[in-house]
Amino acid sequence: MQFEYTQINTARISLDAVGGSSFLAGASLAQSLAAKDLVHVFILSDGINVNGSDLAKGLLAHLPENVGVTGGLAGTATVSTKPWCYMAAYTLKKILFPL
């Protein structure tokens, strides 16, 4: 994928780094992506360990109102199977990363 005028930045955080709080993970990610020209955040996350509602609340509480947020949570049909998200060379479990 190539964009002519768009810059893409990435960030990641482990739930362990924020005491397991999905809200604090969202807040931390929003702060790490802060930029004057930020217009959208696309986030992918483990959907078993992450509370998606709290994650969204943390992001929205710390992003400007004009910044859109979309994404998805990886889940499984059974609890015994572990969901995974991939970013470049990283396999991420209990890690959230916006693009």
C-alpha cells in the first residue's frame, strides 16, 4: 500500500504496562500518537483480554474531537484458542496497536 501525501505512524502497548486497564491503554496510545495533523486512528487488538468499550473510551478521551477511530478486536470461538494480532515482525498477545 502506498499513500502520496499520508504519513502512517504506529504505536503499541502491553496491557501489563498499564496494570491491565484497557482505558489506560487507550489513553496512553492516544498520547503517543498525538500530532497536529492526526486525522484518524485505526486500532487492532486482542479481543479476549482487552475491553473494547474501555479502550475506545480511553482513546476518545485523549484524542481531539476531529480525529476518527476505527478498528477491530481479534477473538476466537472458543476460550481455549488464543487470539493473535500481527504487526510487522511482532506477534502480539495482550498488546494493542493503532496505525
